[in-house]
Amino acid sequence: MQWYLLTILFLFDGVPLKALAADNTGLENQETNGFTDAQKTFQEEMLKAHNNYRKQHCVPSLVLDDGLSRGAQSYAKTLVKTNVFAHSTDRDNVGENLYKKSSSKALKLTGDKPTDSWYNEIKDYDFNKPGFSSAAGHLTQVLWKNSNKLGVGIAYSADERIVYVVARYSPAGNVLEQFDENVLSKCS
């Protein structure tokens, strides 16, 4: 009886039950450390993809940071709620990469996909002329040598046809006059 009443309230408010159960992340499961199992899996996938690319450029590995991930997760939820694709304005020396994907049917995104998309900007970056390029800004943040911590957030729309990913980096990359020492070409 109690479940029936809750369902009526959810339908009355016009909010799908699945979205509430998943806390608007589209990733259901038990929570640990404030993240669902699916969110933790996504974070680990994204970390692995980042570090695989960083290794190719002889750059030290990143480590996941729960504080950065909580901020990234919160902002991913904000992006889903507002459906506005824009960088956060309340970051203090933290870099940020954003990713959005939409489909006509429900999505299931793995952590390597956004990272691959950002890394593919390598075709637009000239390692012989280091500097900021809006066409390769995600790439340079992924590879930024001085960044050592990564935070990851992911959120799906209620119908799971739109997904937002937020990656945060500390310290921030893409610092003017520091590209030559932080964005390294591939090593052998």
C-alpha cells in the first residue's frame, strides 16, 4: 500500500519514478562514499582512459579525488536539470572538461568515450608550437603534466537520452605560458 501511494505522488508531481530512484544520474545502484557503484565504475573507467593517454606522453598518472568528483557530480546534475552546456563559473584553480551526448533512445556511456573524444583533438594541436587552442583545449587539459587529481561526474536526463559528463582537474591546466612544459608530445 505504501508503494502505491508513493507512486501516485510521483505521478502527481510529474516526476518519473526511475529518475528519482537514480537521483537523476541515470546510474542506479547502492551508494558508497556518496557515489553509486555505477558512478564509481564510470570514474574508474575515465581515470584509466586518461592515464593510458598520459602514459603515451610520458606524463604522470592522475588519481581520483572524491572532493573533485563530488563537485563534478553536482555540476553534472545541474547541467541535466538546466539542459545548458556551459562551464561552471565557481571553480578555484580547477580545470574542467565537459561532454554531452544525446540519442533518440536510452544511452549507456562508458568512461573511455568522453576521454577518447577529448584526446582525438590531438589532430588539431601543434606540439611544435605549444599554446592554447580552443580546438584542442580538452586534449591539453587531459595531458597537462602538472595536473595530478581527477574528479568525475555523470548525469542522465530522466529518459536517459541525454548524458552530461564533467571532468575536473587539479591543479588546473591550460595555463598561459606553461604549455611547452606541460603538454608533451608522444614519447617512445
